Amino acid sequence: GRARVVFARQTAMYLMRVIYGLTLTEIAAYFGRDRSTVSYACQRIENLRDDPCFDHQLTQLEGLLRSAAEIGLVL
């Protein structure tokens, strides 16, 4: 439902910040949200990294995105 969509969006915002180094303002514009919403999303995902399982999954996703960026597949 809606909670899954929100969580996926928050995760995407976090990854855009961490992997691509975009500003909160740039990410907010991309998603049509306020920069404070992006800040909250990044903080929330960062806090969830205390869970080893979630941290492992996110680390795997970060690796895939970094690899894709290196060969020019995204952004």
C-alpha cells in the first residue's frame, strides 16, 4: 500500500543523496517535494541502517548503483 510507496521514495531520495551527491533542493525538485521532506527521508533511512539486515540490503543496492553510475547507465 501507501506505506510501501512512501518507503521506496524515501529510500530513493537517500540513495540520490548518498550515491550521486545531489542536494536536498535538487532531490526535492525531482520528486516534487519540499527539501525538508527530503531531509526527513534521508534521516529516516540513515536511522534504519542500525538494523544489520536492512544495512546489508542497502549496501548491496548502493554497490549496484555505484557500478551502474561508473559505466554511465544512470544519471
